[in-house]
Amino acid sequence: MAIFTSFEHETATQQPSQLKSVQIKDHLRQEPPYHRAVLCYIVRGANIEQELPKSPKANSAQVRKSDRVALPCGPLEPLLGVIEDNSSSPLDTAWKTIRKQTSIPPSSLSVLRYGKSFFSATSSIGQKCLFYPFAFHLNTLSGLSTEVDKLRLDQSICEWDNRDPNLYDLMDSHYHGQGLRKIWFEIDLGPTPGKMLASGLKQLQHDHESGARKLAAVSVNILRAVLVNLDDPITLGGTWWQKARITAWHLWKNGRQSMDAAILSFLLMTLTEIETFLLTMGPEETCDKLHISELFDRIQKKIRSYKLRLSYNFGSYAMSRISRTGSIPKHLKILTLSASHTIRECIAQLVRISGAQSIEICVLESRPLFEGVSLASSILEYLENEPISPKVDVSIFTDASVAFAAQGVDFLLLAADRIAADGSVSNKTGSLPAALSVRHVSPSADIIVVSELDKVAMKSCDTEAHTMENNESSEVLDAWQQSETVKGLGVIEQKIQKKSRQVTVNVPNVYFEWVPPTLIDAYICEDGVKLPSDFRKRSQWIKEQCERYFDHNL
């Protein structure tokens, strides 16, 4: 069982100070060590948009049938699992707890929501504990082998009586209720803001076409929609600021984890701007929703400026590389993949300023959704509006022919959905084969990552590892179904739908993969060329801001 020292405890529980670095509190030095545990709520129905409590305290004088509120909170008694060692992540422990305490196969479950971690005392463990709540959705009832599991799932809707004046006190005093509240943000945000956030999370989760920057901008818009619909007074010392931070946390953790670096950075930037603005107001001044809307307008304008600055910086870097040859080349060849507005702008900038007589643009198709085809189309439409340009040839290659496409290239352009502290880049699957192919068949070419600095991921605030996004196999199957030459596809589909213990078939659909820094020649960001050392500093700053805004007492 993992026991933490008093120093680790004070670090984990420190309060965010306004625009100051986090300080260690002397009175926390005597705090005892604590345990860590997970709470697993298994939800049978995923409809979480039911009616929820409308006020932070129940009004016992109002006795109406509608005051009885059904919450899809999973079993009344959630599964409790202790994190045994410091190397185990909360999510891994949650899955392990489900395997140990139920007969539900992992293939029948999916993570529905992460809940905000919190401290609470529990007699089950014997002392203060840091809880990590999770909600899991039961996708199918097949595979349940015990009556205990079936009985547990029959209790998967907890009815909280809103007429009970002690409802919220009970939820706050017992870790079961606290875990429920940390998962179902609708309880504290209220019906309208809660539904807006829930709808926004679905939008982020189901958008498989937009890149990280666009989804991060969407996250900021969702935060805006929630905040302008809150009725609380807009102050840093009240519930409004707490709700703003918890909304941002859920957008980060429950939006799109494979792109959470950009989402988190944009949200932290927004929280910092809001905090700074509210701190500048005098004690007699009041802030209204119009002020907040105007603040968000300025933030979005700042975000939109990144794309233009990136393309200019790439153009400057590319021309510096070209000038080293001593003459303007007659021909340039560029290789790229997937769909990225940033990459399109960079290519257009090079076409405008290179001086080359002809430019060949090779785009990998980027299965299974063929985003590369969309990028090629976008480039063609964009260049048609250019008044003067060299001869441009756009070629679309299959992903499997990447080595052929890489022959003779001058630049491999990669976007980034996430940049690690060591400079590793997570991008669309196919990026690593492209980089390896270019390095092998065109060793003199430059492999360039073009990305906002906001894509840098923080050094983890807890032990949760970066999750791999494995999407629906149907996206791959759909492409096969379009081909008349594929034989026996029905057998594959049947085996996927009906699992066999002896013979199984899987169709992984992993969207992103890592490209190590050893394969990357340059990182172009909105404020210039960066080095991995710059990412380490940025990563540490993000971690500090994350701990400041999203501490365990939130």
C-alpha cells in the first residue's frame, strides 16, 4: 500500500495562490501520511442528461414529484480499490479493481467520465485518503457470470431525494457521495450550464476530423458558454471561480485525452487571463457577464493569430536552409500527411516565397478517414487564389507507399497533437514511418515539426499516463466494404461481433503515434525555432499552473 510522506502530502494539498508560486504551508508539516484509492461507479445507462438538483440546498417546503431526482451514478456502493504502489496509475488500479471484485469483462466496459480527485477520511482504510473517482459505462450485459454482478447493476440508478434538507450535507460528508459529486458536475453547475458542458464534452469526444488546436479553441468556447450561464456573482472568492476551474478541469480530463495538451494549455491561459482581470478590479467594482464575454473575445483573437505567425516562422526557417545551397533550387519537394490548417498555411507560404520554378507536394492519404485527401483538396483550392505562384504538383500517395513518396524530398512537415517534455511528438499514425523513410531514403532532408507551443504536455501532476486513443474498428471496416476485391469480410465482421475464446480477431484503429526527437531536425513554434530544453521549461510551468488551479481541494 502506498504511504506518502508529509512533504508529499503538503505538496498535493497546497492551495492556489493568486498569481504567485505555490508555497509550502508550515502547518501541513505535521499532517500524517495518507493512502490513495479509486472509486468505480459502473453505469448501466449512459443518459446523464436527466433532471438534476436545481439549487445548492434542497428546499424542504417544496414537496413535488419532480423534486425526486434520478442520477445515473452506478451502484449505490461503488467499488473501492486501494492503489498499492506509487507506480500504479489510478485508472490502471480502477480496471484492476473491477477485475478483482466483479466478473464483468473489461471488453464490456468503457470509461465514461473521470472525476476530480479529493481527500476524505474513511473507516474502510483507516485514515485520510486521496480518492480518484471514475464512472464506467456498461456497453453490454453479455459476460456477466454471477448473480451478484446482475444485482449490482440492477441498482445502477441512485435516487437522491431533493426534498431531504440534508441531501448535500450527506454528499459532502461521505466519500461515496463526494465521489458521485466529483463525477456528475451537473449537480453543482446546475441544469443549463451542466447540460452545456456535457454536450460540449460529447462534441470534443466525437470530433475525429479537427486537429488539437481547433479542439482546444472549441474547449475555450465551451468554457465561455458555461460561464456566461452561471448565476453566481463573478468573483475570485466565491463559487463562480470554483465552478470556472472545475469546468476547465472536466474539459481537460473528459474532453479528448489524446489532444489534452493543447486543450489544457488553452484553458490555463484562459483561467490566467480571467484571474488577472478580476484581480485588477477595485473592491467597489463589479464584474458582469459582458466583461467576461469581451475577455473571451480577446483570447480567441490571440489564438487565431498563432497560425499566421507559425507560417511566417516556417517560411523564414525554410529559406535559411535553402540559402545554404548558394542558389535558388529549381525544384522543391515536400512530404506531409493528415489534415492540418497549420501545415496548409506553411506550404502556401513556401510556395509564395521560395522562388523555385516548381514545387511537388506529396500527401499521404492518412487512413482510415483519409484526412490527407482533404488536405490535398484544401491546398489546391487555396493555391488557386494565389495571384503568382510556381508550377505546383500535388500527389496523393497511399500510406503503404510512404518510402516511395519520401524519395528526393527536401522537407517532411509534421504537425503535432502533443509534444512531450523531451521533444517527442505525438501526431497522426503514419508520422513515424514517414520520418523513418525520409531519414533512410532522403537523409539530407529536414524533418520539421510545426506546432504551437501550447501543444507541450505538462509533467504529470499525478501518475496517470498518457492514454492511447484506439477508436472504432468500424472506421477501418467501412473502407474495406467499399472494395469489391476484399474477400471474406463477413467472416471478419462476424468474429468481431461474436467473441470466441479460441479464435479472436481485432482491428485496432490507433489514431496517434510518437516520433522521437532523434528524428526531428527543427521545431517551429509561433515565437520561433525551439529546442527540447524549451519544452522542458514549458512542461514544468504547465505542471505548476495545473497544481495551482486544480488542487485536490477543488
